[in-house]
Amino acid sequence: MKNNNQKHNPQWKMLECDLISEEFEEQHRIIVPQFPKFKKPTYNSIQITTNVQYRINVCSPAKLDDTVSISTKKSTTNSQAGSCNYIVNHYIQQIKDHFNKNTRQETEAQIIRNLISQKAKAIYMLDIKWAANYTAFLQNQHSTIPLEISNTNLFVEGDSRNPYRQNLKQDLDFVLMNRNTWQFLIAIYGGGPEITYNDYLGINNESQVNSREGSLQNIDISTYNSQTFQKQKFILPAIGLYNENNYCFLHAAIQSLMSIEQLTCWVSIEGKTKKQEDYKWILSYYEIIDQIQNCKKGQHVKIDTLKKLIKNQFAPNLQHDCQEFLCYLTEQLNKELKQNKYDQAITEILFQGQMMQQIQCNQCKQTSSKFESFFELSLSMNNMKGLKQCLSQFFAQEVLDDDYMCNQCNRTTKAIKKYMIGTAPQFLIIHLKRFQEKKLHNYIEFQNNLDITEFCSVKAQYKLKSVIVHYGTQEKGHYVNFSLRGNQWYYFDDHRVQFAREQDVLRQQAYILFFERSDDQLL
């Protein structure tokens, strides 16, 4: 926290470089992780590595682990024409990136595994023959892409206008799946018709469903329609966070996360129904959102519960690294949601990308590929002038001198290794390695728009969403935050909040950058 002697004007003033030499109250040495000196993608401990060996079985409802309520509303629209929720859109874009590549089957298998494990409110029927053929495709038993979905065998004489066949049996005639899985399949393969298990059983709970639809609090995120989701509804007011100790690292990170409307939406919905003993991390985050939403203008919020949860890892009497805290918080949220049967956490949906490592043998030219998930790009900034230059160095190919064992040649040989983003995340987090043996103070140029298509397998464009800045030295410093809420930039310095201009944000010595994907991610 900076000295209170600093003058504050109601109108935003640009932070000049002389602030780097200011005295700060937080005077302990910053605890930072030891970053590797070699170029390598930085992955935290929560990884989902695509493995071509695993098998899924969509033909067995017992494997779906789909704890769902059978009550649903009969669809009156064509599923293929209807819009998918933003979770499904995320997966549609992911598989679209692999449509014409040999990575399609293993990528799509991972997507289906994630989708069928999500909690849902509706069950859809899928013809067993199509499901069996699709399973064989995902398991690499054949490479023929399935034709459009056909549920006509579930009707009398194959006529979808006639009543359903009687005495249909699960696992023999059809399999069940949740709404997100059905929407994904129908968007990719088309066909139909859509059949809900309620329709087949003749159960009508429309009145119950209609009563839920009017309340945002009761809509499960897995059935949350993208037409209903409107960012402006989840833009939090710019409220400061009170710092009674050395918590500027936490405040700067939280303000960036609070600027992500999709995360606010999910936590606002889920946090209202969770039990304290099972969801302590989610509820601590929800508590902050609730306080901010109910805080009057000019007031600030004091974070209590989250600080208690992290006190053993981040001692209050010491300074800590903001990037390390972000990784830790993400890991705790993921662990908690996985322990409570969420196959994919909201943080994975929003922040997780897929990195593709390719190694080409110098002798036989065979290329092997490996996929790993990542939550941030940690970039070296030594002797760099701009963000694009940092990215170019990160993705530059590397020569492996006589230490690569080629499976095709069956010998050790030279090879070329390079990295490429196979699936670009919805929110790209970039960490600049300012803390090494000493803090690096050089300015890295960055812009409001970032196009990383040259480093990806598909088009990927982003817009700047938030910037975390560290002032001072490694021994004595302070974190602040610049975040975009709606169309307005704000400067967050613990409990102090001021308007900011885009040109002022772009002049900062950034430490962590948040970008939101801006290119069209829909089919």
C-alpha cells in the first residue's frame, strides 16, 4: 500500500515513472516462484493431458454419471437452429479447430467425456446404432466421420410423425445424455429429431419448468442459454478492496477476475445454492461478489473469508507474488469442483487452452505431437521491447541435438521441436517474468488488440481486459490493477478507485495481462 501522503485528484492522473522509487508500507521481500531460465511452456499442477489411449463408452448410461432431474420442457424449436450456451460454444470452437486434422478424434473424445459428466436438468435420447458407430469413431476403430444423427428408429415404422415405439429399452435401443452433449452433437452432425425422455414417458412438467425459467437464481449454468446471458447484467461496479495488511497482491488479482462477466455469472448462480462444508472456495468468492453488488458508491469491501483460507499459504506479515496467488486460487477452485463431481470447472472453461508440442525427426521427417493444457503463458522479457517479440521467442522452434529418440528411425537423432496453441482459451492470461535474480523494469509494449493467429492452429484474436502492475523493487513494492468494466477503464489501488484512459493503461509496465477472445467462435 502506498503512503497516504500521496495526493489524490478526482480526475485520473497518469502514474509517472518516478512512482517506482516511492516508499511503501509493505516492506518485506516479495516471495516469488523460481522461474526456469530456459524457454518452456509454463503449466501449473492442474493439467488435463489428452491421451489417445483412454476409452469412453457413450453406449453405457452408467458411465454418464449424469445426476439429473428428468423433468424438462418439450422443445418447440429446431435444436440445430437454436443457439447453444457459451459452454457448448467453447467446445464447438475447440473441435472446429481440429476438423481437418488427425487430432480430431482424440480431441472430440475428450470433449464428449467432459460434456457427459456435467450436471444437467434434462435427458435426451439417442439411437443406439448411431451412438455405437460414434463411439467406435472416437475410439479410432475407424476413421469415417459419422453421418447426421438419426433417431427415426425410435418411432413406429421409422416415421417421426408417428408415436414412439413401445417398450424401448435403454442400452438396447437408445442411450441417454444431458442437454449440453446433445447440443454439441446436433451442432456438429445435424439430424434428429430431438427426443427428451419425458416426452417418451409422457411426463409433462412444463409448469414446473416455466416457474424456474423466470428466476435467474434457479437456472443451472449447464442450461444457461447464450441468448439469456448478457454481459451488462454481470458487470460489477468498480468498488475498492480495503487493505489492512500486505494484501495488495490479492486485491490486484481479484479485481482482474471480478472484471470477467462469465465468471461472475457462474459464481452468482452457483454460489446461492452451495453448502459451506463442500464449497468453501466458491462461497468465499461469492461472498466478495455479493458485497460488491450491495456496496454503496464511495464505500469499499473488506475481504475476510478468502484471506482466512489462504493465510497458511500466504502469510499476512509478508509480501507475496500476485501470479503465484492466481495459480493457487485457480488450483483450489478446480480441486473443489472436481471433488464435487464437476468434470470441468468454470475456470477451465474460461482460462484453459491446449498447447501442442510437435517434434519432427531430422532424418525421416516423421512428426510426433503431444497435447497439454495450460492456464497461462509465462514469457521471458529479457532484452525484449514488445509483447509480440516475447511471444515469438516463446514459440520459436528449438533444435534437439542428437538427443531425440525417433520411433520411426528407432535411433537417436537430431530433431526440431516447436510449440503451437491448438485450442486458444476464451481468456488468455500472459505473465511477464519480471522477477528473476532481480526485478526487470523495462517497458514491454502491448496494445488493446492482440492477434496470436501466427502462433495457433486457428485464427485467434483478443482484446485487452485487465492489467496487473507492480511498482517498486523486488524487496519493496506494491501491486495495482487496471481493469475494463463495460466500456470504462478503472484504476484499482486497494480501496482507492479512479477512472483511467486506455492510453494510460497501455503505458504501464505490465506484469500480468488478461485478454478476452474477440474473434467469432461459433460455427
